[in-house]
Amino acid sequence: MPLYFLRLIESCWIFGSTVCPFYNLITFHLTSTSVHNVALIAVDRYMALSNPFLYSKIVTVNLGIVVASLNWLFSFGYNFALLFDNGFFTTSLTLCPSKCLIIVNEMWAFVDLVIVLVLPCSTMFVLYLKIFAIARKHADAIRAANTQGNPNNRHTHNVPKRSERKAAKVLGILVSVFLLCLVPYYMCSLMAGSIPSDIFSDVTNYTGILFCLNSMLNPVIYALFYPWFQKSMKLILTQHVCTKDSSLMQVK
């Protein structure tokens, strides 16, 4: 982000032709990794709720490390191939006034749209709908049990309803923020041929800011709504995450 903002305020790319391709590679790599991490969290939550007993046996620390590592390796390889095939590592850059821009051909623009937006968004949307359905099913069961145990206690009837509203709120916020941050960038990319070049550069810069901000907003959203994520962040910040039995610690 510091390099990105410097690129916006400077009239030329001031870091040289060697830094430019690596800057774009790292930018593409980190943002797509972040998006896929969010989709993987949705998969993790769905597995935990749909089959908690099987989840506790299958989803181990080692599996988590393997999946996270594969996500990073896939993202790096994919974005390297995207930039390489578009000649970004071999073409000599015109440093001014190009501002270190990458122009992707139509085929790669479509592939990037599918891999970084459509697939993760579809995965999140479908799985969080299923998670909401499971939460509602559990809430109905709790409501039925409360009614049988104490039919006159209205307070217990409202607890599952609040749980349903919270699940719907989290689902709506996650998907809305995801679409708000990513869709403008890809809409701009798909309309590149119909937008004047001077305007296209400015629009790309501003939609790129939104795209990057999605990676900043995701941890904030999860920290606000998920206690398990709050605990994980506290363990990381207090340097207890590598301690033995850190998952059993009580963090204040």
C-alpha cells in the first residue's frame, strides 16, 4: 500500500524498471491470496457446522498448514503466469508517464475475473447460505426444546431469533463488503476498451484502492463478529500462538 499510494501521488514511477514487475507481482499475489483465504474460512466454518465430529478428526493443524501453503503457492504461480504471459517481465517499461501499469489481455482478464472474483464469491455465498440454514435449523431445535421445557418463558424464545439475525447480518456484511471492494475493479478491467485512456488510468487507481482495502476490512469484520477470531488475533499479537496448547489458553 505505501508503494501504491506513492505511485498515485507521483507523476512518474520513481522506483525503476526492475522494481515495477516485482511490485505488481507481489500486489497481485497478496490480494488474490487474501481473497482465497476468506473463501477457505467459509469452507472451514461450513465443515465445522455441518459435521463437527468428522471436522475435529480431519481438520488438524498439519492440514491447515498444508492448505494455507498450497493457497499461497497457487496464488504466486498463477499471478506469475499472468504477468509473464502478458510480457510484463520481458518488456522494457516506459517509466514516464506509464506509472508502472500492467495491461492484461482479454483472455487473462476473463480468467482473472473467474479465479479471483467469481469462484471465491460463489463459494462464500453458497456456503454462508448453508451455514445460515444450519444455524436456523439449530435455532428451531433450541426453540422447540425451550417450548417443551418451559412454554411460558418468552425470553428463551428470543435467543435463537437473535442468533438467526446475527448470522444473517454477518452473511450480508461479508458478501456486501467483498462485492463492493472487488466488483468495481473488475468492471473497470472489462470495460477497458470503451473507457478513454486518461480516465481509465484514474479509475483503475481508485478501484485498485478498494480492491486492496478488502484485505484490510476482512480481519476487522471477523474480529467484530467471531469470538474465535478475536482469540486467534490476541494469541498472535501476544506472541503465544506458537506456545504448546495455545488453543486451550484463556486470553483476556
